[in-house]
Amino acid sequence: MNKLISIFLLLLSTALLVSCASNFDRPYDSADLAMGTVITQKIYGKNAKQVAREAITRVKQLESLMTVYTPGGEIHKLNTLAGQAKVKLSPESMYVLKKSLEYATLSNGAFNVMVGPLSKRWRVTSENPSVPTPAEIKKLLTLIDYKGMKLYEKESSAKLAMKGQIVDLGGIAKGFAGDEIIKIYKEKGIKSAFINVGGNIVALGYKPDGTSWNIGIQHPREKNGTYIGTVRLANKAIATSGDYERFFMKGNKRYHHIFDPKTGYPSESDLMSVTIIADQAIDADALSTATFVLGLKKGLRLIDSIKGINAIFITGDKKIYITEGLTGSFALNANEKEFELLNGKTIQ
């Protein structure tokens, strides 16, 4: 958390300097804390400062609905009453839960918001993470079947089947927040903007000079901010899941925060990271987790089955596979000598 606050203060100081500019050709930059992460906005246009404030207000509204930790929130209440009663939901919570189940079905359970009991026990992001015993894992696995979450759309409610089940929207809610921010921008007439919601990035339109946005893809084995390549995009969302984001080491083994719902352990696919490019941030967010768990071959098959989705897969054997739609848009760092760039079509 101290690291998060330090990053926030640095971004905030930069934003204050930039916001002093009265020329609308310059962006208004802001940095805020919400949803347990730093949210940055770069907005070009009139009333950008007010638009940024409205966007953050909206994100905090969503956070109050979907937080796992704060009493009074809908998802917190759903978890508290697991195995006991239905819980009334707002349209926003219902939409996100419905999308969660759609991606759980589409990925054969690789994406699963019911992994809350695993997150709670492993405590990967805490100061005292620990590896559960096999007996603990076996018990936890009985709680994470996504089919145990029932949605009642006509009455806008949901129920978890068993006591102890926990919904955790960490793999999809920030993407939804990104989409809601873009919705506000469009309503206010903003045509050029760039947002980052805890690694879920959305580029609205083009930069004022008419060029695409260049997005750096994090090198999975180098310090934060070291890019293995860049991808050019406009009017797209991009999200990355990787084993380097949050993890702890025990012995020589890396235990990261992306769990395989079938094993109860951090995913041990052949991937270091997956980056998804989509029209909607909620889709990019969920699919980055799903494909990371599935691994290269199954992940590619999933991406190929969905129209308008592209991906960058970085494997443990130091290969980078891109889908056909990124040919000409993705560029490997000129100084990168270890990783080989390949077309995803080479994988059968």
C-alpha cells in the first residue's frame, strides 16, 4: 500500500502541473485512488477537469456496490448471506455478474469470480502470504463452482448456494469501470482521452495530432516500466494478466495471484503474461484472466472464437505470439534479443 500511495502522489503532482495549462491542446491529467488501485486520466477537451471528477465519482459509486470488503455493498452482502438468502442488486452489479457467468461458461471455468475463498486463504497480496495444505485446498475447491451463483434477472437479485462461498470481482470490475468512464467522456463530448484503471487501459479516439496511442507491454521479467514491445491502438481497451504483477516466492517457486479454479493453486500454464485488446474493457479484463489460466493453445482457440478480440501471449520459453489482427500494430522492442516474435497462426 505504501508503494501504491507513493505512485499516486507522484502522478498527482504531475497532474497538478499539467492542469495549470489553459490551452485545450494540452491534456488535463489526473490521478486518483479508487477500487484499491491508482486511476489515471488524460483528457483533451473543454471542461476536462470537471469531466475527470465526474468519472472518478462514478468509479467510487461502482466501488461501493462491488467491493468485497466494505459492509453495505451489494457484493459484500451477497457473500455474507451465502447459502441463506437472495440479495437485491443494482443494474450495474447484475450486469457484471451476468458477464462473469458468460465468461465462466465460455472459458469452461477458467474465468471464475467464485475464487474468493482461494484469494482469502492464500493472501498473496498481504504481508503474510502462505501456501495452503492439500487438505485445505480440497476443502476450498468445494466452494468455488461458478454454477453455485444463481442470478434472478426478473427480480434483479442473486444468491450463492453455499455458506462460505465468496464472489470476488477483481478480475472484471475494473474493466467495467473503464467502460463507464468512457461512457461519461462521450456524453460530455470528449473525443480524445486515455485512462488507466489499475492496468486496464482504454484509449478513446486518437491523439490530438491524429496518431494512434502507443501502449507499452510490460516485460514480464524486468522492473515495472520496462517494455518488451508496444502496440498502437485507438478506440480500444487493453488489459494484461501476468504472473509478475502480484506474487510471493517460497523456496524457488513463484506463487502469483491468478488462481486456476480447477486446482486451487496459482495457474501453472505455459504463459508469463497475456494482453487482450477489445472494444470493451470489461471483455479485455475478463479474457486476460481466462486465457492466462487456459494457456497458449486453449487461450488462442478461445480468442479465435470471439469476433473483434486480439491478443499478445508471452510464454515461459520466451516466445511472443500475436494474433493476426495485431500484425503491423505490435512492435517488439529493438533492444529485445531474448524473446522471439511469432504469429499465433503457427500454433495448432
